[in-house]
Amino acid sequence: MFKKIISRFKKDEDKNQEVRMEENLLQEEEIQEGDYVEEDFAEEDLIGEEWQVEEAGEEPIEAQPKEEKVPEKLGFFARLKEGLTKTRQGIADKVDQVLKTYKKVDDELFEEIEEILITSDVGVNTTMKIIEKLRTEAKERKVTEASDLKGLLKEILVEILDYGDAHQLGIHPAPAILLIVGVNGVGKTTSIGKIAHRIKSQGKKVLLAAGDTFRAAAIDQLEIWGNRVGVDVIKHQEGADPAAVLFDAIQSAKARKIDVLICDTAGRLHNKKNLMNELGKVSKVLEREYGNATKDVLLVLDATTGQNAIQQAKTFKEVVDINGIILTKLDGTAKGGVVLAISSELNVPVKLIGVGEGVNDLQVFEPKSFVNALFGDDI
Ligand SMILES: Nc1nc2c(ncn2[C@@H]2O[C@H](COP(=O)(O)OP(=O)(O)O)[C@@H](O)[C@H]2O)c(=O)[nH]1
Ligand SMILES: [Mg+2]
């Protein structure tokens, strides 16, 4: 019976892929109807364009009294736990339940855990890997009590998620540039605002580049975040060449001795050809103008899209070298298990996770804390 469940999920995954391809084609049509088809990328395109600097306002960041009353570490962990509530209900609470029901370790128990993981967006391949490891470890360590499996399972999950030092943001040594990529709506601009706030409060000089020139609203949104966290934004007009925005932002970052430049990009171009054009040009400018800067290319994925996020990541990986993942919207979704599939299948570390819409709700990803929070245990 279990084989049936797996083949059903495999079929669903295939179906999702078809839907996504159709969506991509639709998007391509939309884009072709629009303007801004840049052909060859010439240096002249980038030089001498007018650019504007949006000065940051003095507006304070919205007060978040609830967050400020609790000590930093506890506050961070409490928010993580709170954010993972739905995923915990889908994975950990169900695992706890079957461990209680079965009492002794046997084949059926492994199958039950397998089913819980697969139905929680951990993905078929990653689930197989986890269960195989769990069986082997249980045998080797002679675990016979079902309740003792939980500790083993947690260890295995941490092992999958753990990329050692690679979870750190690549911002040392200065100057550094973070290029934020991902499809429309995943949370790029919001994450940039949150990262800017985090890095600025560490005493670093931060500058933002409004590289999503596709819609005026996208530029405005970044400016709002810039004002909110007190960081300047380099922008051009709607429809401008994103590579030109980056070029100007880099010159400005050099002149102002900025520690970290964070560049937004347009996510609408997520069919491969347009994506390659856009990110190819941006990468060229980056290498040529800021070759000595520390560079981190971060792909933003939306946890609520579950296994679709994996497909998006695969497409982006073919186009640009991704150094890390920002997984947003873990709060309010039961699909947080996708973090395991991402870590296991993409060979890229998760660096930051979004657990809410507040300015402090983007956390550095720590595998052990994450798994503890997922199982409702203490830090
Ligand atoms: N609940 C929640 N919402 C988020 C998170 N990150 C982003 N969002 C929301 O997702 C929506 C799209 O975000 P946006 O930054 O505009 O995405 P972009 O198109 O990739 O730049 C906004 O309404 C954000 O407030 C998160 O971690 N949790
Ligand atoms: Mg945006």
C-alpha cells in the first residue's frame, strides 16, 4: 500500500511540473507583449545614465514591544517555535503520536513515519534517505523502544540540514554584495528590508539597489523598506536596465565606502531565457565592477509553495551560482518540511528563514534550534 502512496506523490509532482511549465509560458507571453527587450550588453549602456539616490528618512522602525520585552535568544527561539506551529502539527506531533501508538520498533512504524514525512513536503527522495538512515541507526544502536526513535530521527534531520559554517551570510570581509534572486512574490524585497535592518544594527554601512525595475511599485516598495530601516536606496526609473542600476549602485557603494550592498532583482522573468539574460548581465557587471567584493547570491524560496520551491531552485541553479537559500513564510504553513528537501537535494545551505512579517522575523538558520523548535522541545 505504501508504494501506492509514493507513486501518487510522484504523479502529483509531475503534474505540478506541468502546471508550472504552463505558467512559465504564460509569463513569457506577458513579457513579450511588454517592452524592454535588451539585446547585447554594452558598457555604454550602463555609463552616464541618470541615477537617483533616495535619502533615507528619519522615521523610526515600527515599535514591536512584544519582541523587545523578551531576552534576545529566548525571543528568537520563541518566535521560531511559534512560526513553526503548523509544520510541527504536520510532522512532529504526528510522529509523537505514532511513537506512542506503536511502543515497539517494527516495519510498520517505519512506514508510518515515512508517510508522515512524505505528506509534509519533505519529498519522496529525502524521505527515503531519512527512513533508510533511521532503520540502519536503530539496528546498529539496538533501539527497540519506539519512544527512543525520536532522538535518532532528530539527529538525522539535523545532519541533513547542517552545512557547518556555510549558513553564515557572506558579508566578510567588506565590501560585500548580496544579490537577491527568486520568482515574483516569494519575499525578496521584504527579506532585503529585514537583512538591511539586521546588518545595519550590527554597525555596518548598508546600501540598497532597486534592481527590480519591472514595476514602479517594486521600486516604491524597496524605498519604503529603506526609509523604515534607515538605509539609502539607489534606483532608476521603471523599465530601466537592472544591470545599469547595479552599475550605479556599485559606484555609489565604492564612493561611500559601504560595507554591504544589497541588490533586489525582478522575479517576473522566471522563464529560463529571460532569466538568463537578466541575471547574466547583472553577474557580468558585478564581476567587472566589483570583482574584489565578497559576493553572496541568495535565492529566495516561499515555503508555502512546498515542492514547487525545489523546482524553482533547480531552474535558478542552472542560470546562476547560488550560495544560499532564504526560505520565507515558514509561519502559517504546514509545508515547512520542504526545508529538508531543499537541504538534501539542492546542495545549497539554507542561510535565513522568514518566520513572520515583522522586521525581526528573518532569522539566521541554525539546524539544531530549528529541529528542536520543530519538535516543540527546548533550545
Ligand atoms: N508571513 C510571512 N509573509 C512574508 C514573509 N516574507 C515575505 N512575506 C510577504 O510576502 C509578500 C511578498 O513579498 P515581497 O517581498 O513583495 O516579494 P517579492 O516579489 O519577491 O519581492 C508580502 O506581502 C510580504 O509581506 C514571511 O517570512 N512571512
Ligand atoms: Mg519585490
